[in-house]
Amino acid sequence: MPGPGWSIQPCRCISVGALLLAVAAFPAAAEDLLQVYRDAQRYDAVYTGARYSLEAGRERIPQARALLLPSLSVTASGAAVRIEQESNNELLAPPFVRSPTTRAYTFSLSQPVYRPQNFAQYQQADWQVRQAEATYGQAAQDLALRVSQAYFDVQAAQDTLTLVGAQKAAISEQLAQAKRNFEVGTATITDTHEAQARYDLIVAQEIVAQNDLESKRRALQAITGKEYAQLKPLRNDVRMTPPEPTDMQSWVEIAEKQAYPVVAQEAATQVAQFEVKRASGAHWPTIDVVGSYGNAWDTGSQQTAIGRDITTSQIGLQLAFPIYQGGGLSSREREAAANYLKSRQDLENAKRTSALNTRQNYLAVINGIAQIAALEQALTSSQSALDSNRLGYEVGVRINIDVLNAQQQVFSTRRDLAVARYNAILNHLRLKAAAGTLRDEDLELVNRALQP
């Protein structure tokens, strides 16, 4: 018997067909910005290539370290020889046939003691890895910006299509009202023609909006490799706040120090400086500790049929001094010095470019926030104007074209407001990217501004 609190309910059987209909009634779950970004990280070829480039760049350190460590090699050989000797005087040199075999192996060891070029290359490798890491960081930021841009491009196109549909419905209603008023004699045929012209125009605009939405979806698919039935839209109550810190110069100073193009070029400058040291070190002597151990044995030779077993070992210092190489060493040294001076100018240009991009994006964020506030006020005013024109048309003090124009103004302002919000978010992300501070946490913050 069931325990206390239990009750036996009558069996409720649901057919499979009814279950499928119930599942189909629910729309596919909308994807948010973070999920789209994760899909892009797994699919985007540019980002994946940058990751492999980073892995390749990190191998510079063990390769350079290997030039400072000992190297050991072994060689081995074996041979079978057939010797036939004929003699013109068998008493002095009797003829013979021999088939001796020979085998040998040698271990060779070399340990660099003084090689300025190798040591400079080892120091250079660390900066090459830093350069690769900065390049990868820039690729990660670029992916975040490309995904965000494509995501909100789809949202803007969807908003435009929705607003065009709403405007189409409003114009259709206005057209029907104009026809009714003409039939009862309270309006002229001009009102009907004006409403019909606006309706035909909005139908054409709807086709353009549908095509634009499909194009934006394909652009997002090219980055993520997936099609999304629905994306989470931005909440209507989102309020844009000024960037922190609030002054432009602070952002510029941050960008000049840690923007990824600046960091990558700083590393490239250091690499060029160590390349100068490498080229200069080619003029200096090199000292290595060299050693070998080998064994060779055979079962005879042309002179004797007696076998031998020989073991040799040696160790010593090897000095090499480049005296003259046809002027090639000096030429490479001058080339490295010129490349270093060029890299310093490239670094200065990277700082100036990052500062300019930061200033432009900062102003875009500030102006975007002001534009949103102005458009919100304009939307309120446009809606009031539309209500007044509708009332005036009903009492006969406004004509149909006034209502149509007021409707157009309302829908245009709504579209501009939505685009301004998307642009403000994107400009904020671009500002952080220009300063080298864009992280996944920033996308998470934007993601929280989407509708649940």
C-alpha cells in the first residue's frame, strides 16, 4: 500500500503524434552572443590559424636553447670487400683471394663554449614568442569584434524588417480607411491614391529588408559555420554608460602601452635589436668542446689476412675564427642595423595609430550615447505628432498624407534608435580593443544586456 501522502492518479496516455505537435509548438531556443562567439572560436579559420601560428612561435625557445646545449651523434658503417691479387712472380708475391669485412661506429660530442650568435638568438627567441602571443591576442580581439558586428547586424536587419512590417500594417489600415471615407464621400480619391502609393513603396522596402536580413545571416554563418533560427535581441531598457575611465587621455595612454599592435611591434623591435647582435657576433671567434669515441674492426686487408680491432677516443677544444667571408658578414650586419632602425619607426607609427583609433572610438562612444538620448526624445515627439495627426484626420483638419508622413517619421526614428544602440555597444567594444583591454568578460557583460 502507498504510504501517507501518496495518491493514485488515473492513467493519462498521450499519443506520440500529440507529443510531436506539442514539441513543434515551442520555437527553437534563441542563441545569445556568447554562444555564437564560442561557435566562432571553434570554426573561424582566421582565428584557428592564429592559434596554430602561436603554437609554432612558441617553438622558437626550445630551438634556440638547443644551440646552447651539447649535441651528440653516432655514425656506423659496415662493408664486405673482395680482394683478388695476381702475381708476376709467385716466389716473391704469391697470388691470393681474400674477402675481409669491416665494421665501425663513432660517437661524436660537441658542446658550445663561446658562441655569441647562439646566445643572442636564445635571447631573441623570447621576444619572438612575445610577438606571437601579441599577434594571437589581436586575432582573438578581432574575432570578438567580428562576431559582435555580425550578431548585431542581424539584429538591426531583423528590427528593420519588423518595423517595415509594422509600417506596412499601419499603411494598409490607413489605405482601408481612406477607401471607406471616399465611399461615404468624406474624402477625395487623392487620399486613396496617396495611401496606395505608400503601400506599394513599403512592399518594395519589405523585399529589400528581407534580402538584407538573409545576407546578414549568411555573413554570421561564414564566421560561425552555423545557421541560427533566432538570436536573443537587446533589451529595450538598456542604458548606455560612459566608458571607464571617463577621460580620453587615460584611454590613449593605456593604448600606447598595451594595445596589441603596439606590444607586437615592441617585441619585433627587440627581435631586430638582437638580430643586430647576432650579425655582429658572426665576426667573433667560436670555441667548442669536441670529443669522439669510436671502434673499428676488420677481418683482414689487402696487406694482411690478420684481423684488427681498433678503439679511438679524443677530447679537446676547437677554435674557429672567421677572417674573411667575401664581405658577407659586414653586409648582413649593416642590413640588421637598418632593419632595427626601421622597426623603431614602425613602433612609433603603431603607437600613433593606436592613439588615433582610441580617440576616434572614444568620441564615437560618447557621441553615440548622446545620439541615443536625442533619438529617444525624438521618438516620443514623433509618436505625439502621429497621434495628433490621426486625431486631426478624423476631425478633418489633417489630410491623409499628414498621417502617412507622421507614421514614416515614427518608424524611421525607431529604426535609427535601434541602430544607434547597437553602434554604441560596438563602439564601446572597439574602444576596449583599441586599448588592448577587450576580454571575454566584456562580451559576457553585453550578453547580460540581451533579453532572457
